[in-house]
Amino acid sequence: MIFADPPYFLSNDGITCSGGKAVSVNKGDWDKISSFEEKHAFNRRWIHECKRVLKPNGSIWISGTLHNIYSIGMALEQEGFKIINNITWQKTNPPPNLACRCFTHSTETIIWAQKNDKKSRHYFNYELMKELNGGKQMKDVWTGMLTPRREKIFGKHPTQKPVYLLEKIIQASTKEKDIVLDPFCGSSTTGVACKKLGRYYIGIDNCEEYLQLSIKRLQSIKTKEVEGIKYVIEEFF
């Protein structure tokens, strides 16, 4: 399985709200892009590489907002993927809209896809998802809070996802000892969830600071006792 939280390309010198204060939306050079053409070419390149390593029974999950998700969806189809679901993650505590000229941005989209060929048949743990949803079929709208402070005690990443979100994704589409790849691992929330659930994990990032943060977080998590399992963080430059 692959979970990807690629740059949303939000860094446009604008202002947002964090902790009740107006702050810059700029997150780093990795979150800047000069044109739609450049953004879409970037998305096609990394999605192409993901397809190369994905197994026939594997699937890919990609998170985004209106700033990048439409390019992502198009790139997936262009690179030979079939979209399975369009998950809406509804945040219970989103930051307020400071401009007051549009609705408050309170959701993110997570696209779930598989290879679009006859050999591919993705794994879905339907029964577990139904059980977690009180015995009813789980819907494609998931509601929950933003990343709590307790998950940032080793340092902050500007786009860090909450562990519960990754746990649900991993449980839905993998089995114990399966391999999970995160090509934009950041602070390795994916790895934390994998370690708790007994999956192998490979994380890739181009920022040394975030790789070191990942290592600290992973070393603090108790591993589920699964025979022969290990965890890897790889530097990729």
C-alpha cells in the first residue's frame, strides 16, 4: 500500500489562522510552484514511480485540498490508475476563515485508487470497517479532529496528519506484515500507525530535519508483537 501526502502548493504569501493568531501560509520551498503545468508534471512523475513499485493487490491513497487534488485525480487516470473511492475527511476543529469572503475550509479529500488493469485486485477489509462503524457499512465521509498536540511533542511538521486517520486507511487496505510506502513521509505519521498495527514501513523525504523528527517519533512507539517485522526510514535526495 502507498499513502502519499504530497505538497498541496499552498505557499502563496497569504495568511491563515493558527492558535488564534494570523500566520503566514508559507511552509517552505517544497510547497511552492510557479504554474499549473509545473504542478501537474510533478504529480504525474511521482505517481508514475508509485505505479512502478505497487503490487497488483496493492492500492494508493493520496490526500489533498482544492489546491492540488484535481491535478492528482487527473494524473492518476493518465498514469493508468482506477479511482476506488473519494474520501472526504471532515475536520471538527478547522481554523477560521480570516478573509470572511468564502466558506470555512473544513475538509480534505483522500483519493483511493488501484492499478487499472486485469491483474489488479485491491485488498479491502470490509468486515473490519463495518465493525468499526457499529455494524453498518462505512461511508466515504470521515469526521475527526486535527492532529492533537500530544502527537507533536518531538517537533512540528506543518502538514502533519493525525494518527487515527492513517490507522483507518492502513487497516482498511492492508494485512499484518504488509509493506506500506510513504513517499512524502514528513514526520512519519504513517510509520507510527504502521508500527502500532504490525506493518512494515518505508518512509521517504527530502528534508533531513523531518527525517530526524520521524526517527524520534518511531523510536517512542511501542511495536505490535508480530514475528519478523522491522521498520525502515530511507533518506531520498
